[in-house]
Amino acid sequence: MLAGLLGLMTAIGSSALGTQPTAHRGVKVEGYATVVSAGSINVVNKKGQVIEIRTDRDYTSLVAIAAPVTVWYTTEGGVNRLEDIAYPASGSFVPANAVGFGIKRVIVLPQVTDVENGEGLVTAISAYLTEHAGWYVAPPELGKEAMERHKDWITAPSAADAQADPQKDLQAQSRRVKVLAAETRSDAVLEARIVKVKAKVHGSVASWDGITEPVASRATRYLSPLGPLAGEESVPAATADLSLWNRDGKLLWKKQRGFAVLAVESGLGATHHDRPLTEVYANHEAMQRWLATTLSDLAPPRPNASPSPAPPEVPHP
């Protein structure tokens, strides 16, 4: 499916005009776009890996979310920069500044995988969108209940299945959200996957999915500046994989962003102990920063925003 869609694309870009593909110097990646902003594009490749690429051109009105793309990019100083891009010449898309247009009621479809207390993050996301986007966000429990009643079609695929065939996963998700939106009479469906991943550690600082976080206290880092085992290792961490769909099953917005490490260094013995997410939730200021940054495309911070009144609950058929 992905290969067929890619064959229909028209190349756009400075180096694509009047030149052959062999003229490209950068790395070639085929996949689909997940986040398109004024200065960057996120692309998921065929292995399910997310690659953030900086651009010199604003593609928000040209490249649709979930559109099949081919990109060529170069890397310098750890920053990926777009050399060229090919994408469908036509098709419907939703500009970044219009993602939330027409949305009043949202149903949350949560999936927490191997992350203890991960449901708390789903609740925090729901509350933030209620306050700052002005939406009525139905309680995550309503989405869970719908999943339980329709296990045959509503259960989200595993992270491994999604990674094996991202485009097929998108199509399956689209079918599920159309039915869920119709049943709950919602304008949109927010899928919230909270998953456990491995974060690489360098010098006692973990990095994954667009964020960095220390895994040791300042005192521990001062006494052991090279970090545990004086080399590279990994620690478990939580990541939020968020997708917003409209009632017609069109993907409007997608973002995958790290949330918190789940293990921290203990003393100087190069050992780790579990870090409960309840500790992270207790830091209100840090939580608000994470929510504002992660959800800024959907809900730009409004200092004096007040929650919209909740519409009447929709009875289940």
C-alpha cells in the first residue's frame, strides 16, 4: 500500500527540479508524515522510527498528516536538515492552525502498555485539553468501556504490530475511530498510547523521543561524573504516542514524545531503583510545562482559560 502511494507522488523541492534522484547527497527515507510545522517535518520510516527533519520552507499547507512522503536529508551537529521531499501533488489536508476547527466533543481512547500509573498521564492530558482547547473531553473511562464492549475491532494493535507495518496500522486505526466516534457522537477521537521504551543514557542523562532527563541527582552526578559503568546504557522510560482523528477517520494530528524515566540511579553503586510516575505527577509546574509543549498544536496556552461546560452525556445504544 505504502509503495503504491509513493509511486503516485510528485517531487517538489529545489534539487528535485530538473535533476535525477541520483543527484541527491542526503539519506533517502520513505514513510509518512506525522507532524508538519512551519520549520520541521516528522517522518515515520518503514521500521516505525520517527525522524525529525528541519526545513527551510513551510510545508504545513502542502503536506498532509499521514501523507506518504519520500525525503532526502543531511545531518550536521546532530540536526537533520531537509534536502528534498516528494509528496502527493493533491489531496485533502488540514493546516496546522486549523486542526481543532469544528471540534467540541472528544472521546479519549487510552492504551497503557507496561507503565504503572500511566493512566494518570491520560487523565492529565484530558484535563489540559478541556481547559486550554475549550473542548469537552469525555472521561478516558468511557473510551475504555467502549473498547471492552467491542474488543473485536476497537482494541488498538500492539506497538510491535504498529512498527511492523505503520501504514496498515493507520488504516486499522481509522476504521476503529470512525465507529467509536459515531457510537459516542463525538467530533474527534484522541488515541493516547502510553508505552514503556528504552532510553539511552550518556553521562547519567537519558534521551529519547525528543526529550532529555537526568537519571541521577546532582550530588550523584558530581561524585560520579561519568555516569553508571562510565559508558552507555539504557533505562526504562515512558513515552506518550498521541493521535487525533476526526469523526470521518482522518488523522488530523500525531505526536510521539517522551514523558519520564522510570528508573533513576541510587547512590554510587551504579544501581537503579524504580521511579513511580506519581512522583512526576506531583510536580505540578513540570507537568504543566510538558503538557503545554506537547499539546501546543492543539491548545496554545491561555492563561485565563476556563473549562467549557460539559454537554449532556450520550446514552449508549
